[in-house]
Amino acid sequence: MSTAIPAAFTAGASAAFQSLEGYASLGLIDKANGPQFRPEQQLSETESWGALEPTRTDIVKRDISVGFTAQEFKRPVLELVSGRSLADVKADAVTKELSWTEPVSPDTIHYRVIFLFVDGAGAREKWLLRIMPRANVSEVGQQQWNAEQVASWPITVKATVDDKLGYSMRNVLCGPGVADLVVPMGFTIATAPPANAGAVDDKKVA
């Protein structure tokens, strides 16, 4: 949770994607079970005498969860499914054996999660990012051991509001291929600041 979320993910006229410092990859994700974003909305409806449909509808809750299946036994994946940090786990000096226990009294751990999707290449490359600044694991599915498929981990994470940032999910569309899509999508382009904005003429400074 201490890793900062970039204010922007691309830079320069080329809209080059910037590296995500401080974030660890979860590794390979099952092709048939890639990230599935599920918004869930809870309504409160008021029924009135004589009315054939609700006379008032209020949205009382809106959650977003993401399910995916991790295929690699990487430490970040094992921490998600174990519900604990494995920072203190070290391999045996001789055998390199690893061992850790499941928590007896599990606690809710929050993570910063960034999902990335890339489309196109070169000048047409577009990145779609969905950022959860304060996510927690809401479900871990069963792992099957058999000869027909890899021992993978079905994981579901739920977005919750980060009080400092003020949101639970942030969407970003970026990359060089976005430039020609912004206006057709219905958006406007901000005016670039003057090239000399913030410059000071030292000859006029007393």
C-alpha cells in the first residue's frame, strides 16, 4: 500500500509507457480465465399503493470485483491465496526448501492492484489500465491437481475506497494509438501550456 500510483502512465509526444516501479507481476494468467470485471449494484426500491412499478429507486451500494486465474507459483500470488505476507520466509541454505503456515486468525490485507491490457503495436498501441488503490482478496477458488491442467489459483479481488485518493477504481486509456480516438470517442483535448510557462526573465529580476 506504500507504492505510489502514477499520476500519468505515459510521457512525451510519443506517449511512451512508463515503467511501474515498485509493483510486482503476478506472472502468467490463464488465457480462458483472464481478468473478469464484475460491477455489482444494490438498489433500494420504494413501492407505493396503486403504482405498478417502484415510485423511487436509490442506489445504495456499488461494488467492483475482478476474478482471474493465476498460473504461476510466484510469491505475490502465494501471498494473495495464503492471506499473509511471505516477506519473512527464506529458503533453506542447503536444500533451498520453502515452508510457511496458513494464518490461524486471518486478517484483511489491502493491496494496490493494476490490471493492464494492450491492443495494437507501434503507433497503434493502446493501453487500458484499471487501478484498484485498495483491493482485498474476497475469494480464492479451489486448486485442482491432475494431469490435464496446471495447478492454478482462481482469485477474486474486490475494490474498496482509498480514503486518501478518494476512489476505489480508476480507469486509464493511454498510448500512441489513443491520439486518433479521443475526439471520435466524444472527449475534448486539453490545451497545452505555453512552452515558456513558469520561466523567469533573470534580466528583470532585481
